[in-house]
Amino acid sequence: DAMDHPVISAFLDCVQRNEVIPSIPPVPDTDLYDYWELIQARFGNPMIADSIDRICFDGASRQPKFIIPPVAENLRDGRSIDGLALVSAMWCRYCQGRAESGRKFEPNDPTWDKLHETALKAADDPTVWLNMTGIYGSVGRNTRFAKSFSSALRTISSAGVEKAMQEYIKNYIRKYIGTGLGKAMQSYSPIKIS
């Protein structure tokens, strides 16, 4: 369902192209952007039928494996980290235990009690979440990442997850508006750029 959602699919595409792929070392005889197109098509297969709860399962071990390494690379090389900071902020919001609709999320992480308690505190002070050094390590102490994460979590809290993703997409398209990539994004994006 997520890949059918115009904002979620556009957000994922922007983050992959802007933050994840640039952090991956070259792979011989492979264009990573072409490979992403293949993966994107596979994610869009309705037969996969993956759930948000399963995707979020054990985030405490997934974030350090899949999110924090590209953040660290991008911080080191001066590239964007805002989309990945937003991904971490969305996970923090998930760990608060309730969807925006009010639906309760069942505990789905071996460390759920600690995550839930910390996520609730992060609603008032987002940096509390980044103090979980077992997950964030030195990235959590990076001023640029902390600022981006805090901004993302506040936007989620005040305007919602979808609005936060829309803002990221708008900023991404604006960055590349004069290039072929920006024009391509604008042609299929559900977000109107002014």
C-alpha cells in the first residue's frame, strides 16, 4: 500500500536518490539509480503486502544498520541528511505508541518499554531521543543531525507525518528544479511547487 500512496512513494524516491544512493560506494558494472528503479518496482508489487508494524519491528537494531551509516557518510561528506533525519523522527513518533488516527501500536521491539518512554519524553525535548547512544552513537551528538531531527519531529507533531514528507519533497524538488532530475520529479510528484 505504501508504494501506491503518492506522498510516501515520492518521499522514498527522494530520500533514496538524494541521501542513500550518494552514500553507497560505487558498485562495478552497476548504475545504482537504475538498480533503485528495479527495487522500487519490486516494492510496488502488491503481492509483497508488507505491513508498517513488520517494517517497524525491531527498529532499535535496524536504525543503526540501515539509517545511521548513510547519515554518518553524508555528514562527513557534507551531503543532505534531512530525509534520513525525518525517517528517524517518524520512527520516534511511531514509538510514542499511537498513530495520528489514535490507533494504538502494539509493542513490537525487544526494547519497546524504553523506546516508548524515551519517545514520549522526546515530544518535549527531541534531543532526548538522540541520546540513545546504542542506536545513534556519535551521530546523535552531531549538531546538524540533531537540528534536522528536532525540526522533523516538531513538524510531525504539529502538522503530521504526511505534511513533513511533503515539505521534504518540496525542498528536494526546489534544490534540483533547474536540472533534469528536478523536472522529472516535478512531473510525477503529488506536491505542487510554488
